[in-house]
Amino acid sequence: MIEVPAAAVMAEQLAAEVHFLSIGTNDLVQYLMAVDRGNDAMLRCFQPFHTGRGAHAPHIVEAGHRKNVWVGVCGEMAGDPLATVFLVGIGVDELSVIPLYFRKSRRSSARSS
């Protein structure tokens, strides 16, 4: 699990030792942005698409693929329809989504159209 900045930076070294990498977006964003996602007062600062966070995902995917391991994504970002375009575009091999969250996202998207 790539959930802390140090693991993101060391993704290639870790990929050499494992069969797969999984990017835990909730924790990784929280630690990269130094924002407690459980604190309602700080929730506006929890931005999965912030440029400080966005640069890490492609690096992790490329590092995994250089070592011939697949890279998955779990966490809220994997269930966000807009993030799906970004994640698939950078070559993520798998998105792990809680079915209930996915249904909820689809309903909200349908209402806003």
C-alpha cells in the first residue's frame, strides 16, 4: 500500500520487492497535504486533485510498470467519476471501489445532469 509520502517516493524500490502496488488515496492525500480528513474544519483543504498530490500518482504507476507489477487505486478517489478519467489516463490497472459508494456517485451524477 502506497499510503505515505515516503512510500510514494520509493515506489520503484518497493515495486522491485512486491507483486503489485496499491495507492491508498485517502491516506496519501491526507499525509501529502498535511490535512486531517476527519476534521470538518479542514475538509475544504482535502483536495485529491491538488497539484502537490497529482504528481505522485503518475510517478507511482510508472515505477510499478517499470518493474512489471500492476498498480491499483483504492479510496474515495477510485470511486470519483472525474478521477476515473485521470487514473485510467495515467495507466492505473485497477480501481477498487465500494459498490455502495459507486451507486451513490452514479445517482448524484444522474441528478445533476
